[in-house]
Amino acid sequence: MTSKLNNKQITAFIPGTIVEVRTKVGDTVKAGDILAILDAMKMNNRLTAPVNGVVKEVNVKPGDRVCKGFVIISIE
């Protein structure tokens, strides 16, 4: 899921807990690549890259709780 204002930011669309982070700063990603897994309401939600690019920021680690709208990963 991505923010409607900035399609290069992956944000939490619902409050939850980060289960897995599959990327790091500097990684090259393609649209559709799974970047992280967010557990919300007992469901694992795959957060995918909306565009091709390079990971600029990773603001979470496994176990972190995030609120709705939190910027999880940024791509440049």
C-alpha cells in the first residue's frame, strides 16, 4: 500500500506490527517487490514497492508497532 500523496512512500494503511523487513537502504527494487510484512488484525499484509527505484529510508525493524499513516519505507 502507498500514500496517495507520494507514491514513493510506503505507509501503514492500518495500525499493526512489522513482522519482517525484506530490504535495506541502498537496495534497488522493482515495482511489485515485497519490501515488508505488516501484521494487522491477525493478517500478514505484504507491503510492495509501488515503483522502481532505490530504497532511501527504512524506518522500522521487526517487532515495531506502527500507527496508520506511518512512513515505513521511502524510495527514490
